[in-house]
Amino acid sequence: MNSTRFDLVTRWRIDAPVDQVWSALTDPASWPRWWPYVLAVQTLRAGGPDGIGAVRRLDWATRLPYHLVIEVEVVESVPEVRLRARSRGQLEGEGLWLLQADGDITEVIYHWQVTLRKRWMRWFAPLLAPVFRWNHVGVMRAGEQGLRSYLGTLPGQATPWPQPGVMPAETVPARTRRMP
């Protein structure tokens, strides 16, 4: 088993129509306004009208004392259904957003398959893998809460936590927005 490779699945349930959720997710420039751990987004290359080919550099804070910088390229876009992107840099792999409308509620699944590229992370991955998963859960939970707030939705039905095979995370308050 490769301890530097992670296969992470996150599920969100957002009390907003799928078109609004899609609009927020496909506008990474807005992410720092609602996702507490996204510090900055820089467009390196504009994509086509469907977003395919767009490349952005994302600077992420984490729940741990480090941050990550990755470049993400959109490789597939099916409006209001699926968005696939490849990452390179400190984390390399692929992320897939899947959206499904359930009335005025949107079910979101994010599948993140990634390999660690930071030397220290690769070195300590066999020991710290559970901590890295815990960190991911907290960052994603903060994204879900931030998106709900950004879209002006109520908490609605809670997302079932913890997910199988993932360590539980407590709620991350918005005041943790800027971490070194």
C-alpha cells in the first residue's frame, strides 16, 4: 500500500438549488469569501466558455501548522452535474465534484484522489496519514458550512459524520480563516 496516496470522499447536503451550488463551485475566485481555508486563488489561464482548460493556483491553509499551494486544471465540465480537475504541485491527483438535485437541496460528493509531493509529508505519511485525513475532513466541513452561509441557506439536514474510514472532526469556526 502506498502511504503517500489518499482516496478521500466528502459528502455535502446543501439547502440550495443545484444551479446556485454549481455557480459557487465553478467560481473559485469567490472561494476565499466563503471557504475559510482558501487563502488565495490566482487564475493562470482562462478556460473555454465551459471552463475546460482553466488553470488556477490555490493557496490553502489547513488545520495543521502548514499550508499547501496547488495548481488545478479543469479537464471536464458537465453543467450542474460533474466537474473534474487535475492538480499538480504539492498535491498531485484528481478531484471530482458530483452534484445531484433533490428538489431545492443539492447533494454534493467530492472525490479527491491525491498523492503527496511535499518531501516532509511523504516522509511522515506512514505515521501521519490519519492526521492528514482528519485535516481534510475539517477543511471540507468548513467549506460546506461556508458555502451554506454564502448561499444564505439554513443548516438543514446534517451531513452524517464521521464517514467510514475517516477520523471525526469537530466543527471549525469561521474565525480560523487565516492560518499561517
